[in-house]
Amino acid sequence: MSIFDLQITLYSTALYTTWIFIDQWKLLFDAGDGVTAGLLHKSRKVQTVALTHADRDHLAGLLQFLQLNGRPGAPRLLYPRDSNSFRSLAAFTAQFDPTTSAGAVWQAVAPGDVIPLQKQLQLLVRPSLHWRDVPPEQVKVVAYTVQHAASSLRPELQGLPQAELDAIRLRDGRDSLMTTRTHDLLTFSGDTPLMPADAWGQPQLLIHEATFLDDETAADAAATRYNRHSGLPGVLDMALALAPQGLILTHFSLRYPPEEIVATIQREAQQRQLPFPVWAVLPGEIQRDILHTPPVWG
């Protein structure tokens, strides 16, 4: 399946709400306000909720989502390991609605963790620098990459008779026979300042925030606020170095009208001659099946 076959529905407006649902993978990134109303019956399909951090615009929709969709052993909610806000929320939701929300499974994660999703799909947890002044040993903000993982016989063992392979398996275990290759399919940055391109792996599709339309405003905001965000020009430069097959921009500030966002993306993309399409999640709008809508560039 091509990455462009994915059905992605998402809503993202800085300060207010962010959520991203990938239909085929039954995967929800973040759960901001309105996620259940936005997805309606499709919210029941979600098996994994990958939460990036505890800003309220990324988790305020969890209460209703779990009340309607919680059941024994599902959904699974991944959250940054050292975020006490999520632990408090887990305890509250279980007590608030013990018949549904209490069934959800909460799992703490940290950068480097690999979480199985579906057959040959896994979720790699990545670090983020969104919040300032967090000790490096604490994990309170993360990002995620969906990877395709395929196992095959180790090259040095290929051609051996089956009897020899069976003997190795019995002696050393099945893992001694196999090697796993991974390919990055999609990365969701969550809220983040500009980071080096290799921070996001080598995804075919990058979903990245672009709160501000210029890097200067992003830098000024970072100097005075607890959290840090990205500016559009820097994001496009980074994406050009990363060279994904497609880019989805999220988390624009409401200070910018939609026509200004579109015009700025087109101008900046033209200057860089971006070789891949760019979609934009405009403030206040739910984008349904975004990859099957016209991009703003490309």
C-alpha cells in the first residue's frame, strides 16, 4: 500500500486542539477537544492512542473519548513516561466512569521504545524538545514514527539445509535465525521547536507543526514562553533536507487567516522548489481524508 492510500482525518489549531486519526492503522495521535465529535462512529475503531504531551489542547478530548469507547483491554493509551498529568487523568477517568473508561490500558513510553501496532507495523518513540527546562533524564514530551518491520533469514544462514537451521533454532532460539529490517512510514512531530532533519528518521510522510509563519516570531516566543514551537521557513528547510514523499503541516496559530497561511506556504515552497506535495491543516477546520484532497503545493 502506498503511503498516499492512507485515510487521515485531523484537526489542529494552536492553543485549542490537536488530534490525528489514521484509519487503516486504527491509530490516534493525541486527543484534543472535539476528537470524538469529529470522528463520531469512527472513534470506535481506535485501538491505540499515542499521546505526545500533557498540554490541554492535546488531551482535553480524552474524557469523552474513553467514556464512549473504553472497554476491557482497549483502547491502549501511550503517554510520556514521566508525565504525572497522564497518571492523574488515568486514575480520574477510571473512577469517573468505571464501566467504560476503566477498561483502557495506559502504557508509559520513552524514546527508543518500540510498540507493536499491527502485523509488520510498529511505533517507535522519539524524543522532543517542546518543553523547556525539563531535566534530560525526564521524559515528558515525545514524538512517534510508524515503521514497517519485516523479518527475514540472516544472510549468513541463507542456503543452509533445513536440518541445520532447525538445530540452530533449538540451540539458540528463533531470534538467532532472523534479522529485522525497518522502514519509516510516517512521523508525527507533535509540538516541537525546529529540530535536525534526522530527529524524525526517514519517513515517507512527515506530519509537522508550523505554529508561526516566520522563524523570527517562533524564536521570540521561545525566549519568553515555557514551550517552544516551529516557524514555517525552518520547517520547510528541514523537510527539504529530509526529503519525504509528502508533508502535512499542522498547529497554525489563529493569528493567521487561512488565505495568508496558504499564500505563505506557496511562496516559501516556490522559493525552495520543494519536490514533494504539502498539505496544510488550516485553523478551525477538520481535514477529512486529507491525502485525497488537493495539496496547497505540489
